[in-house]
Amino acid sequence: MDPHVYNTLILSDLHLGAETSRAREATRVLKENRFERLILLGDIFADLNFARLTKDHWKFLGYIRKLSNPKRKIEVVWVEGNHDHGLTNIMSHLVGVRVYQEYKWQYNGLRHIAIHGHQFDGFQVSNLPLSTVGTSLYLFLQKLDFKSKPIVRMIDRLNTRWLRMSSKVSSGALQHARQRNADRIFCGHTHEAIHVEQDGLHYYNTGGWVDSRLTYITIDERGVAIHEYKDLAEDAAASQGQPDRDHELIDFADEPEIVEHPEYQKAGR
Ligand SMILES: [Mn+2]
């Protein structure tokens, strides 16, 4: 039986280079699903320091490069986030993917927009260095999660700030979609996967790949779905002998493997 093919799969906020980045799981999602279009909706990188990328992070980038080979006829789109800012040239060179500030497409007679979402977060735009520190601190605190009570309380307070940001981004995005006559708008940035409907307009947030909840979005003729990635490693161990569900891509002969390249190691700040 042919696997189901989605029109579009969207994920965001992988923060490659951060220790909390769940690159291995994100690569599995790409391998386990079929899709005609992939949208990387911003903040795929934590920053421009390539020296912080681990083997799993490079594997994710290598898989993106494979998917973007024109022979596969998959449209791979990179939408710039606030952490990805300035990566446009490097990325199109490294993984052969076009980078957009805002990506628009039509599907099933509906107008779709994908935009990272920091544009609707006044704090981020007006105070970029401070917010970058804030995000790093948030990611660092998550690593220490549950090790001490004061830190848990601090994370809760930060999460509350994040929730306020979440509603700010959703209302800004809905307004943006209305002005552009779009039916559906997709954002990342807040790390909180949600769906908000307002007067027939739909806002979806893809969530992220650094928190405990790992989410992605699919679009097909049945509609839009938010999926949560569940680690199936334990199930697989329990039912040994099951065939691998991965649809591993066949390598094309003229396709160079992406490796940890010293040139890119030096590219970091
Ligand atoms: Mn962001």
C-alpha cells in the first residue's frame, strides 16, 4: 500500500546548535512521512555558530539537502526566523533551499501564508538583542528542568511570558492574514502549537522541537492537522522484527553528502 502523501508538512523552531534541539526526532518525522512540499518555518538554527552543531544536527541538514534535490520533485521552502536571520545565503548554498521572509501558496482553493511570527511580537522586533538573550536563557533553563524548585518556578514565569507572546502572535497573524485575503496563516516562534479560528480565518502555530512537546503540521485534502511526535523507540524494542517504517531515500549518484565541513565550522561567530 502506498503511504499517504500530504500536500504540505511544516515544522519550525528546531534551534540547531542548542543542546535542547531534538534534531534526531525531527529527522525521523521527515523520514516517516511523505509530502509534496516541506516548509521549514524559521528558527531552524539557534544562531550562526556552526561549531555548536552535533552529528544529529548535521544529519538533519543532510536530509534536507537530499529532499531538495530537484529529481525528488519536493518543494522545500525555508522561511527565515529571527534566529535564522542572515542565514539566507549560507543556507541556499549549503542545502540548496530557497529562503523566504514570507511564503504564500494556494491549495484546494484556499490561500495560505507561512511566516515565522516574530514580526507580530513587538518585543522581539523592537528589542532584538535582549530577546535573543531571553531565548537563550529560556533554552538553558529548560535543560536544568526539574533539578531545583526555584528554577521550576522561574520557568513557569517565563512560560507565562511565552503564553502572552503566543496570543500576541496569534492576533497579529490573524490581522496579517485578513489584510492579505488569506484563509490560513501558519507561524512558529512561540513554541506552542495551537489553532485559533476567527471569522472563518485560521491561524496555526507549528510549536517547536526544543520543549517536551514536539509538534509539526500537515495539510492535505482532509484539512490541517497538528501532530505530536511520540518517541516510538520503546514500542519498537517491544515488538522486535517489525519492518522499519522509514521510507529512507535512495541516494542519487550525483548527490554529494553533506558533512561536517571545516569551512562551515569557521563560519560561526
Ligand atoms: Mn523565533
